[in-house]
Amino acid sequence: MMVAEGDHIREGQVLAKIDDRPFRDQVQQAQAAVDQAKANLENSSLNLQRNERLLERGIAARKDVEDARTQASVNKAALSQAEAALSLVRLNLARTEVRSPLTAMIVKRLLSVGEQVDGTAAQPVFEVASTSEVELFGNVPALYLDKIRLGQTLEISTEAFPARHFRATWWRSRPPLIPPPMWAWSGSAWPMEQDS
């Protein structure tokens, strides 16, 4: 685990890593199998060409050419199979790293060092939240309700950051939980973007 709750992270940043030595060994084995399959294909292609030239001169039998053509096809398929196996082990190697899908903040770390993971979406490792846009749920006094429209951009401030102003877009409202003249509206969500 390379990050903790509250850390700011960048898109693509490595957040956690599992021991990748067995996967690196598998990549080497698969690469060797690809190299061997390429050599076998090259050899069988040369053998096919040689037998075709000999057949043209009447020295080789047609069966020798057919056998060489079959062997070249088998070796071509073996190369495709070895390349697919290499691609799969490279993918498994890449999965030894957990990377951030976006620039965000670590909200919660769901696992600790040493815990077993299955590598599926059913077992998340982190909970991240984008900090470029946030939702604000708030209340608006009844006095201002007739002045605000859906989609309107507003400037807001909070007691938590009294010197900061934020741009917000009103995008949803719910019916009031408490009748006027108290807080007449509750639970709206405002995507906010921090002023530069």
C-alpha cells in the first residue's frame, strides 16, 4: 500500500502493488515460447520453400511439399498461441499494480498490507473521490427560493472556508422537509468548482 486515507492522488498513479516476481517469471517463459515459435515458423517456411523448388525440378515428392506446408501452418498457429499466452501473462503482470482511475483523494482504504485480494471489482481496495467537482447538499431559506432556478450558476461560501468563494450550479431540488417560513427547501445537490 503506497497511499493512506486523505492522500491526494493523480490519474494513473500506483496506489498499491502485490509481489510481481512470479508474474515476471511467467512473462520470461512466455517470451521464450514466442521466440521458439518464431524460430520454428521461420525454419518450416524455409523448408517449404526448399521443397517447392525441389518439386519444380522434379527432385522432391508432392507429399514432401504437402507435409512442409502442413508443418508451416502448424508452426504459424503455434506462434499465434504463444503470442496470446504472452499477452495474457503481461496483462496479469499489469494487474499486480492498482492504479488510480482519476485525479482524486483517497477517501477510504478498504484493505491492509498482507490481506489477500482476488483482483475483481467485487473486492475494492480503495474508495476514491474526485476533488475537481463535488456535490453539496444544503438548505435554502424560503426567502430565496423564488430567485433561484434549476441550471443557474451561483456564488456560494461556507463557514468552513469563509474567505473562499465557489461557483455552483443548482441542478436538483427536493420538496421542503419543514414548511415555511423555516428552511423551506432541503437536500439539493450542487456540483461545485473551486475558483482559481
